[in-house]
Amino acid sequence: MQLTVNGTTHTIDVEEDMPLLWVLRDELGLTGPKYGCGISQCGACTVHIDGEAVRSCSIAAADVWGSVTTIEGLGTPDALHAVQAAWVEHQVAQCGYCQSGQIMAAAALLTDTPDPNDAEIDDAMSANLCRCGTYPRIRAAVKTAAAKLRGT
Amino acid sequence: MSRLGKIARRSFLIGSVAVAGGVAFGTYSYRKPVENPLLQDLPDGHAAITPYVRIDATGITLITPRADLGQGAYSVQAALIAEELDVTLDQIRVDPGPPSPAYYNGKVAAEGFPLAATDDGFLARNGRAFGDVVAKLMGLQITGGSSTVADAFDKLRMAGAVARETLILAASQQSGVPRSRLTTRDGAVILPDGGTLSYVSLAPVAAGLDPVTDVTLRDPADWRYLGKAMQRLDIVAKSTGTQAYGIDMQLDGMVHATVRTNPRMGGEMRGYDARAAEKMRGVIKIVPIIGGAGVIADNTWRAFAAADAIDFDWGPAPYPATSDGMWEEVGASFTRDRRDSRFRNDGDVDAALKDAKMIEAEYRIPYLAHAPLEPMTATVLLKDGRLDIWTATQIPRFMEQAAADLTGLDVADIHLHVLAAGGSFGRRLEDDYVRQTIELAMAMEGTPVKMTWRREEDMTHDFPRTLQISRARGAVRDGKVAALDLKIAALSTTASQTARLNQPVPGPDVAIVAGAWDQPFAIPDYRVSGYRVPAMVPVSSWRSVGASGNGFLHDGFLDELIHAAGADPLAERIRLCWHAPSRKVLKAVGEMSDWGSDPGPDRGRGVAFTLSFGVPVAEVVEVTNTPDGIRIDKVFVAAEVGRVIDPVNFENQVMGGVIWGLGHAMNCELTYDDGLPEQTNFDAYEGMRLYQTPEIIVRGLENTGTVRGIGEPPVPPAAPALANAIFAATGQRIRELPLNKHIDFV
């Protein structure tokens, strides 16, 4: 089957039910999306499919309906996406393991809702678990990124 | 003891050594000759070749041997060296370095002795020095006990200063300019005419010099980095998905694997049928390991699926099969023969309670998993008589020894490469996952094997925090707390953990009563006794260890007594507290939270205090009792750490500790049925989520002058502050965790 990830189309030979996460990590070597639970409870594996935030651990490779963007495709250390720049500015990460997923969830939120209120941030970000407890800084970074993306 | 005390003062002997094309500087202590037979096994010069600063043609590398588990340890260690070395943080690389006794942790062992952090008397000081010496002799390279900063504060600054002064000497010899006319800045020695000689260019000269050891550490007023917000060295990598964790290891020809062992921890594996698994796509090999089996495949998911398809015959649990049976065992442990300690015994509690109206309560706290978000994982390659291990760990030297024991190789042939950890909270003080991966690698000689635990394997093999019951009695008189008798029954974390490290520690276990016996309260009749429950599910250190639960057991009951006395919860704690820095912490949190003001309808405010790891922490939690349940609105935290090294990381650690403490208190427990943990993933073990997160206001106090770590101390007061706030808002006193067994949360 064919899969477009970060703008590149790959031909892959995997079972139809292999979760997208393991295609990305072990077949394509993209280790930005993380394995945390395997059952859509932690959000560490969050990627975008056609811009929508999706738990890659729980979607079968055959069911991927569009082009996939991982954290590696969002921005790079030399060319940070606005959400990543806000994460750096606020020094959100502690262990950092959940942050790929947090950043992808935030980027999708801000595409749909450029000026989210607190309740909208809570709704969009509460499916992503952080064991280190970086939530206060995630809230602040989402607001900074939103302002930057709106050009205010 | 006296001779050991003398040795302890001989710290900061300094070494430098030429390395290929450059120079390396270290600090180390107890160098030979020392008349101590225990030292004779320590190889000559071993410390000198494992330094903190290495400069060669490729640049400047700072060695940061304490593991970064998310707490920012690499960054703070680098900043301590850089402050004295005079380098900017973008000029250096950090490297965790090889496992070595030179990187012993002098502070962590002191936690094993029953010495209150508030006790600065002769015995306590000698005891702590003894802890340092024990750690040194054992080469105790451990990350834990909130000890990284406390241990490194002088040691790493000294390493930086010695390197700087030696580089100045090298520059003096090269330029002919006297040392006194040379200064340093940003990785170079500055000549009087403004010219510069880079450290890198001076390294070959410095390598031939005796290091300059008569150095003076800089006045804090002159610090450029310490005490100020710094950007974490790993923050860009961790914001772009480019930080390499253990689970991200990739090597040519690497295969993927997972393992399963008896989920009734310690139970035997009687046999298994892997016929179905062997036929599954991608499966390369199924390997029996101690207590179970591993699947080696060409993709982690295929390994997971095949492991699921193995039909195991597990033996029964070597502990009571149900939580009810376990509670029964804990409840039956308040006996004379299971009494483990009585470190606090002020006044005459029995006499005081005999004539008073007795207040009694029983408290319970459950087993809790660490469950770092990155599951246990390691990559191992056995090739040509050499074993390479890539993983995240808090115990590198124990791990090396375990690897040597398992493979029969010499420790010199074990090469451990420490990677960033996706959280730990104490879990990576164990090496089980690495030993399992080594077993797989031994069956795949020449091929690198990356082993990843499924979340379910992780949750069922967590070495959880111990469950506990406390039985408390107390009395009040004239509006004051007069007597407190606290009995705590728990499994021995220290015994369980040190036995697995082959370093059994005899005597009472301080962890059973830590955070309770050592609180700075002058209650006239005051006793704290520990009772040791016989081993059940094996347990280990969980963020803030013994204090994590004892904060709730001690402060929760103290709050009950204060209410019974009709006193103000904050004012009575301050009145009872004899320790000036702790009193300041309580007063600060009162001022921050506007304690005493009307919290408003259906709202309540609770205060709690725990001193742990030498750090007094007071927290005030504000809650609203909504129709849908309790909402946590705000948390105020004041903590005394001597000196805040990095205000941003400090605030992060405090907020994280509070959220850790509150989240687990709200809704987390491990319960058992049929010998199996009933919570195997985050659907049943959630902790706090973002929508539940309160505003957290943090203040660091700097009154004592003794630098302390902050990773753990904010945890213990969080649960009691929440329970005390719920009582204030609802009148409901909850004496069992998790709280959601008794009340809903929004």
C-alpha cells in the first residue's frame, strides 16, 4: 500500500491492520510519534491526517485516508513551527516524551480554532496525558502560539 | 566513625589527565593512599580518567553523570560547570559519561539513615558524612532522592574552576603574560591586549600541566548563569521530536522485540506454547528468558502481537491473591514483633492519651505504579565478546555489574550508553528490563536487539509504591494539639529494592516512616512508629519515596487534631513548628493564599506541610464543591531549597510534583485480583489531565544556605492539602486514597 508522510509517498508492505504508529516508527524510521499506551488514552502518538489530529496507535494502516504529517514534518530545529517555537519559549518539556503528541494536538486545534478560549484549549488538549505535569505551561504555550499564528 | 569523618573532609582532590589530543579535568576524593582496606579494590587512578570537563580539538564536553529523567539534570549540571569554567552553554556538549565510581553520589545514601534534615547536631553531621563515605566506597552512582543539585553544587563548580585556572596557567606559559593579568570569557583566555586564546587551542598545553587546585569559587553576586532562568539544553530537541529516547534507538540490522513474564510478579513460569506465535508474520525467534519468554521480530507491533499469541502457564502469585487479602496482612502488622522503628518518641504519649478524650483514625493508601510514559525499553548488542547497552537508567554501575554477571563477561567489556528517559519517577532504579534484553541479545549474537515493553507489561511489572495503613491517636487541650501517636505499617521499600541490587541493607527502614517521624513539630507527647509488613508485591522508590504516602498519613491526621482543637489549621501548624525555615514556608504560603479570607460559597481551603529530602514544603489547595463534584481551583506552594539554581526549572519541578501528587491522590491505585493488577493501562490509571489542572502559584525560599533538590519534595503535601481542602469545603473527612472512592471530581 502507499502512504504519504511529510510530503513523501512511500510504498509499504505491511498487514492492513498494522497501526500507523508502527508503520511510521519501525518501517519508515520516524521516531517523533511515541508509543505510550496503544489504546488512544495518552496521545503521545498523535499525528495529523489531512490536518486532523489522530492517534496513530489506533488507526490501521489501511484506514489512513489522507496524507500524514508527523512532528518531523511540522517543523525542524532550524525552522520551528509557531507551536514549537512557543513550546521552546515557555520551556514546556520536562521528560518531553509526550510533547510530540501535545504539539501535534495543539497545532491541529489552532488550525481549526485560531483564537481558542480556555474551555476550548481544555477540550482539545485533555486527551493528551503528561506524567511530568507540564499542563500549566502547555496552556500558556498554546495561547502564545495562537497569538503568533494570528499575527497579533 | 572518627577516621571516616576525617576522610570526608579530604574532598576535592583534583586530577587532570591527558586524553587523545586534549585534556580532561575531574574532582575526586579519598584518593589513595588511604588506610582503609575497603579502598584496596578501587583501581589506581580510576577516578582521574573519568572527569567532568574534557577539552580536545573537537570542542568542550561537560560530563553530566546524573541521569536526566525529565527533571533537567543535564542542564543544571552543565550550568554548574559552565559558571566557573567561563563557557557559554552553546559552546559545549554534554555527555553523561561512562559509568564510574568517580561519579558517586555523596548525598543519596544519607537518606538511608534516620537523621532528621533539621538535625544539625554532631551525630547527624557525622552520620551524613558517613553516608557520603559509604556512597564513595560503593561507587554509588545513583540518580535519586532529589540529590543531584545538592551533591553537585560544590563538586561541579570546583571542577569548572580547576579547569579554568589550569587553562589560564597554560595561557600564561604560552604567552609569557603572568597569570594575574589574564582573565577568561566565553571559552577563551583573554590577554591584556584584548587578544584571545581559545580553550581548545590551549588544551594540548594544559594536558602537560599539574592542575591548579588553589581555586576560589566565585561570589554568587558575580554569577552569569546560576540563579537565573536558563534555556534547557534539550528544549529544542524535545519540542521537535528529535530527542532520542531509549525507545528511539536505531542501529543497522537491528531487530525488534518484546517480552512477557508472569504478571503475578515473582510467580513462576511453568511453561508456554508458542506454536501459533512462531508462525506469525515477521517473527524471527522466540526465546525463553528468566520467568517468561521474548519474541524477536522485524517490527515492534509484530513482536507485540506474537507475544500475545503465546499461551503461558503461569504459576500463582507468591503473595495474597486479592487486595482484600493484602489489606488484611497490612492490618495485622501492628504487632510488637513487626515493629520496625520508633525514631520519634517525645514525652509520654501513653500517659497523655490515658486521661484525655481520645481522637482515633485509620488511614489507607494504595499501591501506585510509576508508569512513566515511555515504557521500559533497551537495545543490546552482543558481538565479539563485547556487550553494548543503550538505555535510560538511574543506576548505571549496578546495571553494568548485572550485565557482567548475566553474560560472564568482564565489566570492562560492558559498554553502557545512557540515553534520555521518557520519565521515570523512580522506575529506572530497577534493571529488570535491561537484563531481559541482554538475555534476548545473547540468543541473537551479532544482531542488535531493541526490546520494548507493551504498556500492559509495564503496568503489571512496575515495582509499585507500597500500600500502607496508619493508625493514629491523638488528643487536644486548651485549643491546642497536645498528643499525637502515629503508627504506620508498610512494606519495606529499602529491603525490597536493595535486595534486587544485591546490596541488602540491615536494620530499620527509614522509608516506612519518612515524612512522618522527622517533621519539625513540637507536639508535647509525640510518637511515630513504623511496622514492617512481610514482603508481598515487590516495591520500589516512587517519586518522594516514603514521604509520598506518609505526608498524607501524618498531615491528614494532624489536620483532624487541629480541627478538633478548634484551632486555625495554618496558625496551629506555625505554632507547633519549631524549625525557623519551615515556619517561614508556612507563613509564606499563608500570605500567598490570603489565608483567613473568606473563600466564598461552596469553597474550601486546605493547608498541608511536609519536610522531605531536607526541603520544607507547604501547600494550600483551594477547591469548589460543584454539583458535579470537586473542582481544584488553585494551589499555592512555598518551598525552602537554600538556593534556586534555575527559576524556570524550579517552577516546572514544583508544578509537576504538585500535579503528580494531586493526580494520583484523585484517581490512581493498583488493586489486585487473582494475583493480577487490575489496572493495566491509562484508561484505568489516569492521573490528572489538563482540564483538571489548577492554577499553581510557586515561591522558592532561600533562607538556609544549604542547596537542595526540588524534584520530589512538592509531592508529599499535595494529597493532604487536597483532602484537607475537601474537608473544609464539604465537611467530609476522607482517610483513604484515591479520594475518588469517596467523592467525585469534576
